[in-house]
Amino acid sequence: MDTMRYEYSRPQKQKLGREDEKTMEPKKILVVDDSKLIHKMFEVMLRSNTLVHAEDGQEGLQRLVENADVDLILLDINMPRMNGLEFLDAVKRNNAFVQIPVVIVSTEGKEEDTERALQAGAAAYIKKPFESESILSVISKVLAS
Amino acid sequence: MRDGSGAPERPAGRESTPELTRVVDELEGTLAEAGRLLKALQAAVPPPPPKEDPAAEQVARLQRDLDTAELDLSEFSTRLIETENQRSRLMNLYVATYQLHATLDLEEVTSTIAEISRELLGAQKYVLLLRNESEDQVCEVSLAGGLDERDHLFLGRTYTGGEPTVDGTLADGVLRVDPEAGSNVLAAVPLTVQGAIVGALAILKLFDHKPALTAGDRDLLDLLAAHAASALLAARIYSATDRKLKTLENLVKLVR
């Protein structure tokens, strides 16, 4: 009998969500965004993780100094005082934080914005509005790599 | 027993008679006929089927089971995706409602409406209009985001009409997602409190990476229609009451 014929492979799910959330080890995640709504959304979405909140880049740097064991940074671009790209630049120039992956989550959706952020050292770029499954999938992949 | 000639041996002690010979011949003829019939019958009856291979039968059954399982899996995958989409939509609705009613500060409520428009709906241009308490036909532009000279109707501090979709919603309190002819408003959301239309939220343009409003966005617009006005009203009443209380406290201090 030809056994290969009966070998079964499960079709890949088109989207990942709850599965990523369940399999992901609890992490410490810094959220830098000036929108309270987005902070609340991440709180709900990433409830099994420890979240550290900051409303702009300057506060983000301060929180990072206080929480050097942060595993991941979720970063908006348009913020008062210090914007996301300035914050990203500061993080990537600091040896203590350079290894922390940064995921940009922004309403800025132009190709040049994405490229600029990725060239500056961002690990991924997600456009707002986003679906929870897509962001969980990206976070999971970034943390795994 | 037969002799050497091939003729049947006659019983001992008995004489062969023509009658006996005839009977024997008939019997031999009947026997030959029976032999022919038996051969014909054997040719007519199909041979018994060969015994089936149990392994092949099991393989066929397993294949059928596998086909059924794959169909089930495909259906479950579709349902899982639908459920995850639904979960995402419900989460958006929950967070939006939570934030709208999380504060009694008028500025924060307005800011939350702006954030819902921008961050959850993907609106690049939006405007929040609130009816002027003294002049019924005039709305204050309470909040605006991303507007330019093409949106001149909303650029001032007040809106006095002229945009057909917004005017229609302000008149009948119906949520409009399909723009009317001559209108560049993508959606007009009525803000109603106890049946009274107190204003409208107009979505004028989405971000380029957001192609269109989805069914989930429609749910969010419905939620805004139901909750934004009450949140704004509660914040306004609280603000007015707080102001009055502070005035009274100051008066009491002065009297003392």
C-alpha cells in the first residue's frame, strides 16, 4: 500500500489569533501611544502579558529605563513631545535597548513611512486600524525570531 | 459391469429381450441428455465472485472517513475565522464603549470620539457637529480632523447646512453609510439622546490603506450613534454642575 497517499497535513489557517495568544509565553510589553483607546485595546488583547504604558516617546524612554527587561515595544509614530521615529532612533542608539524588538503600529500607511521605520530598525510595521488576529500573529512571530 | 464389446452386461440367469434392450437404450439417451443439460446449466450460472480483499475494503472505508474529516475541517476553519472576526469586532465595540463612558470630562469624551474615528474606523477626515442649544438650525463644529479647503463647509466654528448627507441625518436621525448624490461624506452618524437629535459625526475620508467601511465598521457607527451622544451629554451636565458647585462654594466662602 502507498502510505504517502494517506499522509494527512492540516490545512493552514488563514488567520492566527487566539492560538498565538495561548501559545505565547507571558511577556513584558511597552506600549508607546498617545491614544488611550489603543492602550485599552492592547490591555484587552494582550491581557495575559504585563503591559507598561507611555503616552509619548519621552515617557517611553523613561519607562524603558525603569523596565529594562521589556521584551517588546509597540510604538505609534505621531505623538506629542517625541514622536515614534525619534524614540526608535534613541532606542537603537542605546546598547542596553538595541536588542528589544520594536513593532510600529501607526495610521501612517504610506510606503515611504513603512520603509523609513524598517530602515530605522523596526521589526515590523502594522497599519491602523488593525485586526487583533493580525497583530497577535505579528507579535508572536517577532518574539519567536 | 460391461463386457469387451462395450454393451451393458446382462444380469446372470436372465435372458436379453428386445424390450430390455429398448429400455436400456432409452436410459442411456436420458443419461446423455442429462449430461448436456448439466453442462448448459453450468455455462449459464455465473461463477461465484472472488473473495474480497479485507485490506482494500478497509482502505476504501478509511478514504471515505478522511474525505468526510477534511470537509468537516474546512467548515470548522471557516467558522473559526468567522468567530475570530466576530471576536475582533466585539473587542472594538467593547473598548469603544468602555472609553466613551470612562470619563465625565467633556474634552476626553470628544477626544475618544476622535480616536474611535481615526484609530478604529480609519477615518482621515472627520467632523463632529453638535446642535447649538439656542439656534436649532446651527451646529457647532465640536471636533474636526484632517480637514482641508475642500471641506470649507466644516472649516468654521459653526455649520449651517449645505452637505446633503449630513443635513439628511441631522433632519431624520438616520445613520447614512452610502453617500447621497453630490455628497462627499462617506458616513453620517446621528447623535441622539432620548429621541432628540443633538448632532452628527461625519466621516469624510478614510486613510488610503483603508479601502472601505466594513460590516464591523457599521456596528461601530451604530454604537457611536447610541453612546457618543449620551456620553457627551453626561459630560456636559457634569461640567455645568461642577461649575455651579464651584461658584456656590466660592459664594459660601465669601459669605463666611
